Amino acid sequence: MDRNFNGLSNRFKNQIYGTLKGQMRLALLEKDLSPYIEQTHALNILDCGAGQGQFSSMLAQHGHSLVLNDVSDEMLAMAQANLAELAPDNQTHQMITAPLQSLNEELHTRALPTQYDLVLNHAVLEWLHEPFAAIEQLALWVKSDGILSLMFYNLHAIVWRNLMNGSWQRAQNTHFHHDKNNLMPQNPLNPADVVEKIESLGFSIELHRGIRCVHDHMFVEMRKRKTLEEFVELESDIGLKAPYRDLGRYVHIVARKI
């Protein structure tokens, strides 16, 4: 079953977005997408699984036109507040509360575009029952020569972490089940499978990075001695290099529709 985070929005804000690891994630996403979003003209952007709108708020500050979608109305209410605070002069955004599977119908109903210059899907696929079907739908929303940005929870990272923690049986378990109050994703993905899927849909990979390749594998006491800026500088480089990128807690792929 796909996850809806109504009732957990404050935990997301405090445990993910309000932490160094969450700030690092946003900084690396912005770095990766800066060649596309720092345009002289406004882009039409679909943020599918926008959550609390932290990344979309930055896009709105650049003057881009946005459609924010999430299955959680609580998350989108927080996104609306973030946009109002951080990009008060940009009134070109739309909010749609709907599961990804019914978003296309909602776009038609509201007479909104069904193809975009940039489609974002960050930290969503790992919560879906059928992530590869979702990738197929996301691909349809990208214009010809447009950009798809996928960030997802990395299967290799969770297997490696379980091995290092001595949870060897769990590391070999292909089924990740967690209770409804847990923020551990239920369906981490193999990056090679995602790349293969994207390429089969007529996209070329322009960037493939791991996020938190170093941070999550450091001793906690050593980690506390490093600043956000130091981590971002290191991860900006090492996260693009195999094999280190394959140990990132998340993987970010940027692909262009051919």
C-alpha cells in the first residue's frame, strides 16, 4: 500500500527537514538542478510528491511556475505556508491533493498542463507499492527535451547499513515492512533498475549521484565535528563517483527526454 503522511508532517519537519542531513539533501538537489532552474525564462514545473514544499519554495524564488502535488493535505498546507513566506511575490503555483495515480485526471479537470519543462519526484518512489509504474507516468508528464529529476531511497545503502550493524538476516530480507508511524521507507530501490527503466522510456541520463555517501557511514562522534558546508563540499564530489555513489542513502538521477 502507498503511504500517506497525514499525522506525521511535524515529525517530517523536525526529523528530516530540520536536520543537517535534510539540509544537505536540499543543498545537493539544488546544486544538481541549478543548470536547469537558473534560467532567464520561467519554467513550468511539476513537483509530484512535493511534501512541505521546501524545494519548491526555492524554485518559486527563481520565478518559475509550479504545480505542487502530494497525497497528504497536511503536507500541502505546510507547503502553502512555506511558499507564502519564502516566495510571496510568486503567485503562479497550484496545489493538488491527490495520489500520483490520479493526478493526470486532476490536471485535466483543472485545465492545467499535462506536460512540463521539469518534473520532480523526490523521496516518493520508495513509499509506493508500484514504483516503476509511477516512473512510467512521471515520464509522460515531461515535455520533449524536458528534464525528469528522481530522488529515491537506495537499496544498497540500507543493505550495507544492516550488514555493518550486524543485522545480517535483515540485510538479506527483500521485504521491508514497517509500522505506520515509522519513517523508514518500505520499498528501497536498486539504482541500476531505475536507470534501466528511465532509459527504456526514452531518456538520457545527465546526472547520477549518491546523497549522504559519507555522512551516514561515519562514526557519530566524528560526524558531529563536521559542518553542513564541509559535508556539502565533500559529497558534491564523491557522490558523483562510482562506487561511492552506490552507498549514498539516497540516489538522485537527472534525465533528459530525448
